[in-house]
Amino acid sequence: MSNSLAPKLFFGSYLLLFGICAINPYDREVWWAENLPILLLIAVIALVQRVHRFSVTSYVLMIFLVVLHTIGGHFTFSRVPFDFVTDSFGFDRNHYDRLAHFTVGFYAFPIAEILQRRQLVNSRWILYLFPIFSLVTLAATYELFEWSYAISSDPDAGIAVLGSQGDIWDAQKDMLADTLGAFLAMAIFSLPFAREEASPAPIAS
């Protein structure tokens, strides 16, 4: 896949999925609450890609969250048909939301890519740790958004957006999933092909 084709597929796929999932969602209020953050994310990506050409790997990693979150907004995360995973592993809750949170961490890769290509850092430690810390901060901020929405909206909609499914440690586990996803993204970034996509410029230790 070429760099010129990747953004067209990314944005085109999202618009198609958004249109499909906008049809008769489980709860329209929840649908809006879940889709607004992704619409904002898409807008940010569109703005950034005007000055930074994301690699194909970045677009591949970024599409996971967009797809999973848009589907989750249609069904609500606790109602997404995910029984084959729940039954296969004997889980007592639907872990689709955990999978979506894991893919939030994938955005550490494009952050690192921007830092590397534009030579914004001169330390390998900062190059690898800043994207992870950024995603941890984003994860905590999103949990605050969910909390504020849950206590200020219709109770049923708030519970659906919160998606805790009775787990008192849901927020902490979600943030852990985000963090683990970021570690995986940076592990991918460390591979030679990914570093080459980002920039051939050496980074000092």
C-alpha cells in the first residue's frame, strides 16, 4: 500500500462505517457521546496529516480504535456481539471495551513517528517514553470524561457510556489496557522497518 493511498482508505473506511453505524443505534444519546471523541480524533488526524505524512503503519494502527469504537457506539460497548470471546475464555463480562482501550495505545506509534521524523527530541529515552506517557495521560483524561458524563446525563445512558458492567476497578483496568497497547505500539516502532518509515535520522542515546 502506498503512502498516498493509505489516508484515502483510512478516511473513506471510517466514513463508510460511520454511516452504517449511524443507522438505528441502540441508544442515540449514547451513540453521540461515543462518537464525538472519535469525530474529534478524526479531525485532529486530518489536520496533522496536512503537515505530516503518516506512514502506512501509522494508518493501519490508528484504524483499529476508530473501527472498534464506532461499532461500540452503535451497540453500546457492553452489548457488542462478543460472545465467542466471552464464552471461549470463560469471562464473566463482555471485554470488547478492553480490546478497544488496548488499541488506544496504538496511537503511541504515530506520536513517536512525528517526534522522530521532525527530530523534535535528541534522546532515545524521550522518543520511546514520551508517547507512552502521552497515552497514559489521554487515558486518564478520557476516564474523567466518562465519569463526568455518567453523573450528569440520563442514568441509563451514563451507565452505558461508562461501560463498567459492575466492575469497581473498570477505570483502572481500562487505563492499564491503554498503557499495554502503547507498549506494544512502541515495540513495533522499534522494529527496523518502522524506524525506517519514520525517519532514517539517528537518535542519540
